[in-house]
Amino acid sequence: REAAALQALSGGRFELGIGAGHARPEYESIGLPFEPAATRVARLGESVSLIKRLFAGEPVTARGDHYTISAHHLYPRPPVRPPILIGGNARSLLRLAAREADIVGFTGLGRTLADGQRHEPAGFAAARVAERLALVREAAGERFAALELNALVQLVTVTDDRTATAEAIAKGVPPLTPGDVLDSPFLLVGTAEEMADDLRARRERFGLSYFSFFAPALDAAARVIALLR
């Protein structure tokens, strides 16, 4: 219902971005159990099915492993279902996104570290991105051409010396090399002009046409967007 209200209030500009959840501290802070990844992905798949049925306008009755609803209606019902973005890096999640989402989001994040919040950069390197893209292409089948591909940019560093900066970043996130840092869709390093060139190259190489940024990077991203226009 919150998504439906936002879709109506925004005049159809809302996108519903969802994932399986990855950070144990976030669960613990609101008193929810942090189940294994397989359970979280299965629950996400069940929720996506229900969301689509509710936005179709039908009364929905369902009893699944994770959700039970009885003759439930969506209100307010907007004229158009918002696009659904499913993001993550796990193979099972990306297969689900390939089958069900309108937008597939790639994060590049690997195994969760001991603090429950940070991750290994297992999917940052260009070769790993290509592997995940191939997985999505295979799982999506004929619908792949209609998918929008998104990358969540994890770090933006504005600098006039991108080579030295890439070397410094690589030292902090092994096993990435400086070349991996400069080629990764999840990292942007350099001047605004260099970043704009990198985003164009990543669109051509990987088909990524939609990039998301964290709030601290928005000022830098705005300068890049102006160049891309």
C-alpha cells in the first residue's frame, strides 16, 4: 500500500526496489530474525508474486511458506504497476530478478564479513560482472532484451590522479588490482569527465544503463550527469 500510494502521488514515477536483505545488524535493530540466505531469497520470490497480483487489481488469497493473505485488495490502486527492481549479487537472487523484475540491480557484493554489514568485493572485477550478466541473460531468456540493467555504485572518488587513487583503493580491498578498480562498474574514480567516459564505456561493454549512488556521492554524480546529458 505504501508503494501504491507513492506511485499515485508521484504521477507514476515511482520504482519499487527490493532485495533479500543482507545486513544482520539491520535485522537485529528492529527485532527480526536473520534467516539463511536461501530462506530470504525464497521469501523475496514469494513476495514479488503477491505484489504483482495485488497491483493487477485482483483480490488475492494465498497461503505460502512465508505469507498468508485472505481476499486482500491493494489500495489505492494506481493505474500502472510501478517497475520492480530486484538487486543483489547472489546467483539465486539474480536468477529470480531475471525471471520476475523489470530492472535487475547488480551490487558486486560478496560474502558478508564478520561485522555483518560489510562485504567482500567478490563481484567488483569486470570479469565477475560479465559472469553475472551471462547468468541473468540465461535465466531471463527471451525477456532479457526488455530488462533494464542497474549497478549500485559503491564508491565515488573525485581526483585528478586516478591512477594513484586506484592504487590506494586497491590496497584496501584485496584482491582487487588498480586495473580492477578502474574497470569496475561499482567504483568511479577520476575527474567528472573521466567518470562520464567510464559510464559510457560500461554501458557499451555490459549494457548497464542505470546507475544508483549513495547520498554522499550525489554532488559528484550531478556533475557527471550534466556531462552525460
